[in-house]
Amino acid sequence: MKPGGTADSWTFDHNAGGPPDAEVLACFVEVQRSVPANPASQHAPGRRARAVLEDARARIAAALGLGADDVVFTSGGTEAANLAVAGLGVPELPVLLSAAEHPAVLEPAQRRGCRWWGVTADGAACVEPPREPVGLLALVHAQGEVGTLQPVAAATALAHQLRVPLVIDLAQSLGRVPIDGLLVPGTVALVAPHKCGGLRGHGVVAGAGLVDHLRAQQLGGAQEHGRRAGTQSPALAAANALAVERAVAHCRARGAAMLAVRTAFVDTLLASAAACVLVTPLANSVPNTVMLRFPGIDGRNLLPALDLAGVHASHGSACSSGAAVPPRILLALGLDEAAARTCVRFSFAGDEPLAHVQRGAQRTAEVVARLQKKK
């Protein structure tokens, strides 16, 4: 399998997930084989498993510029988001956020009640003080469908002013853009390691001092100091600690490679005969993501036609791919449902050969031109 697909297929959906780094997978296999015990067990094998788990916790914390006590392990990014949004701040007060958020943040926020920021034409939240009290702020770092980088510094300052926590979703930005100085006191980060070269089934909530105030949402055990019940996996923790370390250490090089791939794809597609419109603000976005609108194509035909042609892309978040309506962010940008369904997100790993990506863009253009001709 070539990066990004085979010779006659192209997987341009890496925001949904991709293959783990080879070293990460090898680490998982080794720890799973050599440390099979439950880390909560009090015997010697359990203590060895616990030592591996806590070493992984300390490594992730160090990579994020935090202390080991500031990291809580979950079963994935979605649970991390649910735990943070439901478990932080003043529970009787609503959450202040925008349509840029992932459903894993939006839906638990809606249970608490929401106050909304608007979004700009580029998909950035319009951060401004609320008109009434709120108990929590939430802002994704890089919007998952359009890819727009969000004004996190403004949200951090507002959270400090209001004296409420800020939840920052790093799922689509870790390992793609720098996070230097992002996790200041009062902020909590959500990490989904499988988006940055790690393995699925493991997530992280991390924040200086704030995780001590998490209200547990999953009950039935005292793991994670009572903040999240359930048996932890030392193998997943160790492997994903390596993934997070690598993502942070190689962020700028990875980002540059992703940008080169995206540029090759976009330039080739825009030079074709297929009509398309950029939705992603390329100058202010995560470097591996581009969303394009293909006017005149019935959205119900677009992705299946691309898939049959070997081009694997998406409308947006895989977590909401079966939803009856398009991603909320597209509607917030002023598109109606029909226009939103003509949008396709292409997202890249950064290690695809440029010639391969250009051929994928040409195949995309052929499919689009054929569908546009049929209208």
C-alpha cells in the first residue's frame, strides 16, 4: 500500500484517521506482549503494568508542557470531549462556543445549554463576551471540516476574564501546527492520538490543575484518581505517548510536508476544467486540509462517484457522516443544505508522493467534470 492509497486509488481522508507510525505500532505490540496485567492489580505484574502506564502519562504531559498529574486517559477523543465538556466549569450554567466545534463537543454542550458565538465567512469563531453568565468556554484549535485555525488566544483571554475554564480541541491540529504556549492555566486540551500517528481507542484530557476538578461521567471504578472509571491499557498509553512526542517534535516538518501535498492537489485541481470553489481559507488553516465546493453537482452523487473512481474523501467529520444534515459549520457559513452537500473535504497525511497526489486531483477533476456535464 502506497501512502495515500494504491497506484489507482487515493485516500484523502486523513482527518478521519490514518495508519499509525511504524514505531508506534511496534511499541504497542511489544508492551501488549510483555505487560499483559491489569495496571490496577496489586501484585508484581500489575505494578509493572502500572509503571508503564504512569511513564506514558508523564511523557505525554512533558510533550504538552504539563505535569503528569494534569493528564487523564480516556477511550478516545470523543470520550475526552464528553468528559471535559460535561465535567468542567459550573454545571448549572451554559457553554459558550460556536458552530465550528466537533459533534463530540457540541452534543454534550447542548445538554448543558449553549450560548453561541457567530462565525466569520472563513469559518472562524467571533470570540466576544457573552451577554449573560456561562460556565465553560469551548473552542477547537483547527476546525475539522473547513480546517480554519481558530482565535484561541482571544478565547483564552476571555476565559481568564470570566474566570471559567476553556476547553481546546487539539484533535486536528496536534502534529500539524505548533501548540506552543496554548495550554496555559485555565485551559484543558483534548487529544485524539490516532489523528497524529497513534492508535485508535485512546484519548487524553490534559490541563494544568484543572483535571483535578473533573466530575466523572463514567462510573464503576476508581481509575484515573476517580475521574474516569475503566481499565486502562498500558500498551495504548505507551504507544500513543510515543505518537504524541513525535507529533510535537516533528510538527513543523510534518506541517511543511502536508502543505506541499495540499498545494499540489489544489493547484492541479484548480488548473483543470472542473469548476470548484475554495471554502477553506488557505492562509489561515491547518496545512493538510482543504474543503472545496463543486457547484451544480447533486451532493448525493458526488462522494459515491469519487469513491467508485478510487478517490476517498468525505463531507467532513466521520463521527457525523451518517447525519441527515451537512456539517453545522457549512450552514453557519450561509450555505443551504443543497449547496453544503456539494462540498468535499480532502485531508492529507503529508507523506504522499506529489505525483500520486496530482494524479488523484486529475481523477477528481474528471469525475467532477462528468457530473457537472450531466446537470
